[in-house]
Amino acid sequence: MHRLQRLAVVLGLSAILGATLIGWSAYRVSRDNLIEGYFTETLNRARTSAELLASGSTTEVAGPALAKVQRQFDEEKSWDDSYLCVLNQEGRLLLHTRDPSKQGLLVGDRPLVALEVEGDTTKDVTLREMFDFLASSSEKSADSPVHGRAGMCKSLEGEPQMAAFACVDDLDAMIAIHVPWKSVERRVNGLILPWAFGFGVTVLLAVPLAMWGLSKAFADAERAVERASAAEHRAAGQVRILREIDRAILAGGSVQTIVDAALVRLKALVPYYRASVALFLPEDDTARILAVQGSSAAELGAGTTVPLASLRGAGFDELKAGRASVVPDLDQVAELPDFVKRLRADGVRSMAKIPISSRGELLGTLNLSFDRVGTPADEDLELGREVADVLALAVHQARLQERLVNQAADLERRVAERTRELSEVNLELEGYVHSVSHDLRAPIRAVHGFGHLLLEEVGQKLGKTELEYLERMVSATERIDALMRDLLTYSRLAREDIDVRPLDTQHVIEEAQDLLQVELDERHAVVELVQPMMPVVGHHSSLVHAMTNLLSNAAKFVAPGTHPRIRIRTELRGTNVRVWVEDNGIGIAAAHHKSIFRVFERLNGVEIYPGSGLGLAIVRRAVERMGGAAGVESEYGKGSRFWIDLPAAGARG
């Protein structure tokens, strides 16, 4: 009897021990699977948040992107006391959902005490080192550039936490989601502990029931993981669609191409029967269907226009206010516009119109039609709103570009008209100049000729005063004739076509000397050419005019009794050749270095230094027409160094 009692006790203790071991084992297995699912779920959420953050940024994180990430985290929050942080590579907090006052703090050196990643424990890993660890990792999803890790860590206060970290290639930011470990334990124990103990106690009496409970726990965990995976896949697809549309906009694609691509990709996430985008044309009081995907009535394909008046019924005020207009059952609407009746005949049972707005202006609608009765899911409408916002940017950009093209065309037309008017004015001016040349110079030459005849024939018979008057009259006609010649030269330089080519600088200077030889000889001028003379690119006759005027001025503007000495040399300056004309003349004060190149600008009286005041203006215009520049370096009383810059003959591309 005692043996049986002892055996019973042993069997009972063995049964209790076995039940306890089985219950404990079941508890551990279920616990580990749930925790692994929570780690996976948290890591997936961190990756999704990182991709969403990258969709609104380039390399630096912007405020709207942070707001979108925080909104998504708050809406999909699965742990009441969890919180999300966003840190940049410097280690500064850009976002802290639990304690916004910490935003902006530099926490990069904060250690993650006893961080455990995939079974390996590393002491004193800082947040900045974690960022570098993720950035250098080669493991990432096949369709996403996200790097992520999840593991256990302790806060500085010693609080155990479940943590998930994720970052995106080329983005200077890291997502960190923290869940207090006590919350994880509480949820795990709340799910598993009751039935685990019950299973352990009743395992010998109700093994099938216990196995069912265990399988249910596994199934629940698997469904939780599947739901997290599905949510991650949908969020990743949403981010991918928005990023592809953004890339299409940045690539400068047409609105038609961008909209078609958006509707095709939207089909993968929203099971619509028909989708279209309609743009409003207020100037024509119509709406034009830009693109259509899915089943559609033949009369309502891309390019179809409908009156705006037919859209201003029920729901239009919602669209103007930026809200979606939903009709869950078309059969319940008393009066349908004609185009909606055609859609109903084509199988459409419900519709949702999402506004495409920019800066408060309703540009059009994104229309989602379904072959079933009911209201679309909130997440489908939210995705539609995000796609509509991006399409609004594309439409706004296209309209700005169209406006710019129209303005450019109008500007070209106005320029052409102005050019034609200027051409007509130039023709009239050219006729006027020729008239002045013929009608004014002829009588001036006659006065000059008759004056010379009078001086030769009766000059000796005239009194001193009469002779002086006659000589001054002849001198005045000579100055007027010289002025007319210079004016004609200045005008011709502005009108004639310039055909530049390589020129022999020495040959041009020698030709200018030949034209001035009488004047140079009369003034006993000495001209020195410093070899070698570098060739330039220019217009032959224009350069001869310029050099003639510079040589004439150098010989003319010298102190009384001084023999002019003129030195001409060239030097290479980058891709240009500078021609120097240096003299020993009276010099020019620095205040007049620019003004002397203006028309009729004279610094000395005509009685002392004769001239028209156009010589240097002719030099400047001739050189600028050849694509060069002219200037002077001089001090009063110390001579002048005039220069001309023209492209070097060997430097032309």
C-alpha cells in the first residue's frame, strides 16, 4: 500500500513536474515567437518610417517630412508608451514624439548600454556609432535602400527597452523606435501566461485542448507578423509610388506621362475599377479628362471634355474646401450628370473624387470609381490624397512652364517688331547721313575752294583784318569738313558688317602710317615699332581707322616745340593681344581717362590742338565692334599709353 502510495505520489509529482515542464516549455516557445514578432513589427515600422522620411527629403531632413513621419507613427501606434526619435548624423534630435522639448538636443554620445544585436552584446555603443554601423551595413531589403537593426538595450536610467533603428542610403537621418521592455513583458504575459499555466496544469487531462491553445497562440503571432508585413509592404509601396512620381516631375516629364504612371502604380495598392484625372479649364468653363486607367466608357476616355456646370452639384463645395467627395451608391442619387450615367452603365457603382489643389486653387480631381457599393477604406482615400497632392505640383509646374513659353513667344514677337522698327529707323538714318554728306559737304567744299582762290588772287591786296577774316573762314570750313568726315566714319562703323579674320598687326600699323605720313613729317614725329608684332583677329579697315586716330593724336597732342616720339608694341594677355601706343605728349588727368572716349569730348581748345572730338570715339567703336576693348594709362604732363585688346590670332576656337 505504501509502495502504491509512494508510486502514486511519484507518478503525481512526475505528472505535475511533466506538466510544469511542458507548460514552461510552451510558455518559452510562445513567448520567444511573440517577442520575435514584436521585434520584427517594430523594425518594419522603423524601416517604413525611414522610407517615408526619405520620400520627402533629399540629403537633409525637412520639416514637412518629419511631420508626416510623426503623423503616421501616431496613427499606427501599437504600443501606448512607445516613442519615436529622429536623429541626424551629428547626433542631434530632430524629432522626439514623447518629449518634444528634447528636440534639438545633441545626444550622439549617449551610450546604448548593453546593446544586444542578433545575440552579440556590445558595451557602451553610442547613438552615433549605431548610425555608422547601420550606414556601413550591406544587408537591406531587395526593393528598398533601408538599413535596420532591432535589439535590446538599456537607457541611461537602466530601463530595459526593445529598440529598432533604421536609416536610408544618402539620407542624413536615423529613425529609432523605443518600447519599454516592461510593456513587452506585460503584453506577452497577458497573452501567454494564463493559458500556459492552464495548459501545464491540465496537459495530462486535456492535451488536445492545450495543443489547440498553443497552435492558436502561434497562429495569432503569425497573423500579427503577417499584418505587420502587409502594412510594411503597403507603406513601402505608397512611398515608392510617391518617389517615382517625384522623380518623373524632376525629370521634366509631361503631365500626361506623370499622371498615367501615377494611375498605373496606384492600381497596385487601391483596387479601383476605373481611375481618371480631370483638369478644370475655367477659361472654357469645361473639365478635360487628362488620363484614364481601368474599365471606361468609350465616350469618356482621355481628352474628353465635360461642362464644369455638371460638376458643380453635390460634393463640389467639399472639393473646394480640400475634402474628398464620396458617393457610396450611385443608385441612391436622384439626379446624375450625363457623364456619370454613362459610367454607371459601364459598371461603376460608387465613386470618390479627391481634389487636386495648389495654393488654394482647385485645379482638378483624381477620380476613383469602384464596381461595388460602399465607401472606400480610409487608407485608400489617404493614399489618393497624397497622390493628388503630388499631381497638383506637376500640374502647377506645367502651367507655369506653359505661361513661361507664352511669355517667351510674346517677347520674341515684340523683339522682332522692335527690330523691324529699328531697321526702318536705321534705313532712314542712313539716308539722312548720306544726304548730310552730299548736301552739306558740297557747299562747304565750295566755300573752302572759293576762299582759297581769294587768298591766292587778292590776298595781297586785302587789309590785315580782312585777310585774317578770310583765313579764319577757310580754316573753319576745313574743320567742318573734317568733322563731317569723322561723323560719317563713326556712323559707318556702327552700321557696316564686321567680318573678323587674322590680321598682320605690323602691316596694319604701316598702312596707318602711310595715311598720316605728311602729318608725321610736318611734326617731325618718330615712330618706333617694337618687334615682334603679334597678329590679332579683327576687321582690317576698322583696325586701320583705330590706329590712324591713335597715331594722329600721339603726334598732335605734344607740348609746343616738342618733337613727337611714338612707340608701338604688343604683348600677350591670356587669349588676347594688347597693342600699346605710347607717346611723349601732354598727358591726360586720371579723371578724364573714360570721358575722352565719348563723342565730342575735348580737353583742349581747338585753337591749340585742332580736331573734331571724334577720334577716340571712333577708336572705341571700331574696337568694340571687333569684340575688343580700348583704354588709356596716363598722367598729366607725363605722356600717354593708349591700348587696344583684341583676340590673339592663334587663340580662336
